[in-house]
Amino acid sequence: MNSLSVVIVNYNTREDLRACLQALRGSTLKAEIIVVDNDSKDDSAAMVRAEFGEVKLIEPERNLWYCAGNNAGIAAAQGEYVLLLNPDTVVQPDSLATMMSFIESHPDYAGVTMQLRYPDGNIQRTCSRRITFEYLLLTHTFLGWLLPGAKRTAESAHWYASWRRDRDHDIETMPGSCTLMRRGELEYDGDLQLYFPEDDLAHRFTGRKFRFLAETYITHREKSSTRSWGAIAIYYRDMMTFMRKRYGRAPSLLLWLLSRPLYWGMALRWRIRPPDDTRTRRTSP
């Protein structure tokens, strides 16, 4: 039995998924590959069945969304370790082996991730500190406009501003696009749909260590399958779900009230002229 299972949640990203699976075939470390297809309409599931017979395909016949989809894949996994990958990633031949070598030899670490690069080779800014109530207030409400210095300080601390992602580093929050943990410890909050699962995971593992590795890398197109006002609405919905669970009702209500002007402003902008290149990410709206 493979010691590693790779879980990929897919929604209408057939060509990205094909490239992802082809790269995994070339990995020096062979893993169990699980694709959860969230009722795609672009024949993604048919492509997997026709071209990748070795892949375990899960078809719930409805959109489970990102978090529950990953949980379904984790539940079906047989490996001792599980790597969550986005379908728009392409691993290097040694990517899986490098991460597994670290996690197996460092039992004191709860998880490991890896340097992600854009297709042009530039390093992506991934990984952060655990998200705080103060950070959300300064970056998701008008307080950031009133206190720009405080906002810059909060963002600098949150994103490890002095670290260029070109060397290994202990981190507090791993990106969902590349998260490797022990199967028995890895589960997303099923009440979340698309956003904040990494932040929730980081809070649950406060006191445990995660590691970022820069020895090799994974290419990540960072191309979201959801580019719409609906996705932004889900972002704010998930943010409030996360807030209520982690900080309680009173702080959640305060953030909701203070974030309304920004939210309404974005809604008005979309109604007047939807941005042509808007991308919703799991890190920000």
C-alpha cells in the first residue's frame, strides 16, 4: 500500500487536471491518486476515466464545494499521509518525495508544504501567520483606510514580509493548494465552502509546527474555477462562519458591521462593470 495519498478536488478545470495528473505519473514517489469531481460540466470525470485508469475517481453527482470535497477524498484515502493539491498544480518529479522525506523524518511537525511558482517561474507568496481578528478588521473594513500605517504593519507581519520564500521556513498557515499531513489529523471544517479552511486548520493546530520547503517546487497557475460575484459572496459568508467559531459572536458581529461598506462597494462595482480579470482566491476576495 502506498504511504501517500494525493487528493485533488476538481470543478470544471479539465485541462488543468489533465496536466496535474500527467505530472503525478512522472513522480519518483508513487502515490494513491484520488480525484473528487464536484459535478463538473466539462467532461472532467470522463477524461479521468478514459486516460487515468489508475486514479480513484469520486463522483458525488453534486457540488460538495472545496472543503467537503477534500474531506470526501481524505475519507477515501488509504495512505498514512495525505497531500491536498489543487488541479491547477504541476509537481516536479521529486516534489512528493521531498515532502514525504521531511514529514517522515520529523514527527514533531504536523504538516509540510512546498514552494509554489507561477508558470513564468516567479515564486508565489504563500503561507502566513495565523489569521487574527485585528488583521481582518484592518484588511476587510474601512478601518484600513483610516489607519493605513496599522494596516501595512499588520499585513507585513501576517505575510512574513522579510521572507522571500526562497529558503525553508517554519510557518503557521499552509496553503490549501499544497498541504501534506498525516491522514488521521487532516480534516477541513465542513461548514466552510471555499475559503478559510487553511486558517481554521492553523488555529486548530496552534502549538504544532508546519514547514515550508524550498528545495524544489510545484508550478501553480493560481487559476480559480470560480470568478464571479457569487464567489465573493461565499468568501464573506465563509469569513463570518470562521469568525463565529474562532472568535465568538460579538467580534463576528463587529466585523460584519464594519465590513458592510466594503462589501456593498464591491457589489456596486460588479453591478456597474464586472472586472474582466477578477480572480477570487482562497486567501482574499
